[in-house]
Amino acid sequence: MNDLRGEDLSRANLPDANFSDANLSGAQFSFATLSGANLSRANLSGADLSGADLSGANLVYADLEDANLSRANLTDANLGAVNLTGAQLIEADLTGTDLRGADLRDTELTATNLSDADLRGANLIDADLNARDLKGANLGKADLRGAILSGANLSGANLRQANLEDANLSGANLSGANLSGALLAGANLTGGDLSNANLTGANLFDANLTNNDLTNANLTGADLQLAILLGAILVDAELSHATLTAADLTGADLSYKNLIGAELSHATLTAANLTGANLDGGQLFRANLTYARLTTANLAGADLEGANLTGADLEGANLTGAICPSGAPATGNPPHC
């Protein structure tokens, strides 16, 4: 059974069959039952597996290039390190499927169910995952550069150290997702949901977070240089030691935020609400704070040299040891600029 190239096994009942190392290129398996089958290292390039039952099957290292797996049942199957380039997975069910290290470049994933799938280290460069269900999926260290994930459900997903540079995540649900150490430089996250997400140490350089919900998100040590946060919801978000150099935080509500040691040099904070914010030791060099509300804010030891404080409200702010816009230290009792 090693050479079955082009064979027609449509609707065949083959549960637990052993096709390991077999040459099945171009074979017809549409609507066949292959649950629990061993297809490891099999050559299934160009094969038709549409509607087939492959639940629990072993397809490790199989070659499925240009294969048709539309509407196939692959729940709990093992597709570790498989080649799926150019394959069709339209409306396929991959719930709980192991896809670690799989190559999914140019794979058609329309209406594919990938909830709880293990995609660690998978290659999904430029993949179209628009509005896909990836709830709870494991995408740790996956390569998703340039991927389209607009409107996708990634709630509770593991994206630790994943590469999402220039990805489109507009309107995506990432609530409770783990994005610690993830690369999101240039990503489009407009209108998305990152509430309760873990973004510690994430790289969000030049990312667009306009109107994103970051309620209770952990951004400790995150790199948000040049990021756009217009209209972003930052209620209870953790931003200590975050780098916000040249970030656009116009009108942002940062009241009572922990911004200890935050880097806000050249940031735009026009009309931002920083009431009661803790900016102890913060770097605000040449920041634009026109009409910002800084009442009762803690600016002890903060560097405000070159900052624009036109119309800013500093009533009750703590400026002990702070450097004023002129470059001189704050003086008086209480200290002021």
C-alpha cells in the first residue's frame, strides 16, 4: 500500500488504517473515513480529502501541498510539521488540532475553525484569517507577519513571542490573550479588544491602537514608540516602565495610572487626563502637554525639559526634584516651575 498515486478511495471506510510513508499524491479520499489513521510522512500533495473524517489521525510530517481538505473533520488530529502550502481548508474543523511547526503559507482558511488548535511555531505569513475563530488557540512563537486577522476571535489565545509585525488585527478580540514578548510593530489594532491582555515586554512600535479597549491590560515594559492611542480605553491598564516615546495619546485618560519610570519623551499628550497619575521619575522631555490635566499628579524627579505645558493644569501636582521645561529644577515650597 506504499504507492496509491491517483487512486480513488472516495467514501472508503478506513478507520485506523496505516498509510505511513505512502505515496498518495493526487489520490481521491473525499468523504472517506480515516479517523485514527496513520498518515505520517505520507505524500498527499494534490490529494482530495474534502469532507473526509480525519479526526484523531496522525499526519506528522505529511506533505499536503495543494491538497483539498475543505469541510474535512480534523479535530484532535496531529498535523505537526506538515506542509500545507497552497492547501484548501475551507470550512474545515481543526478544533484542538496539533499544528506545531506547520507551514500554512498561501493556505485557504475561509471559515476554518481553529479554536483550541496548537499552532506554536507555525508559519502563517500573510495568512488570511479574517473573522476566524481562534479562541484559546496556542500561537506561541508563530510567524504571523502581514497576516489578516481583522475581526478574528483570539480571546484567551497564547501569542507569547509571536511575530505579528504589520498584521491587520482591526476589530480583533484579543481579550485575555497572552502577548508577552510579542512583536506587533506596525500592526493595525484599531477598534480591537485587548482588555485583560498580557502585553508585558511586547513591541508595539508604530502600532495603531486607535479606539482599542485596553482595560486592565498589562503593558509593563512594552515598547509603544510612535504608537497611536487616540481614543484608546486605558482604564486600569498597567504602563509602568513602558516606552511611549513620540506616542500619540491625545485626549487619553491616564488618570491615576502607574507610569513610574515611563518614557514619554516627545509624546503628544494634548488635553490628556493625568489627574493623580504617578509619573515618578518619568521622562517627559519635549512632550506636548498643552491643556493636559495634571492635578495632584506625582511628577517627583520627572524630566520636563522642553515640554510644552501651555494651559496645563498642575494644581496640587508634586514636582519635588523635577526638571522644569526651562531645564532648571523646580523650586519653592511646594516646588513649582
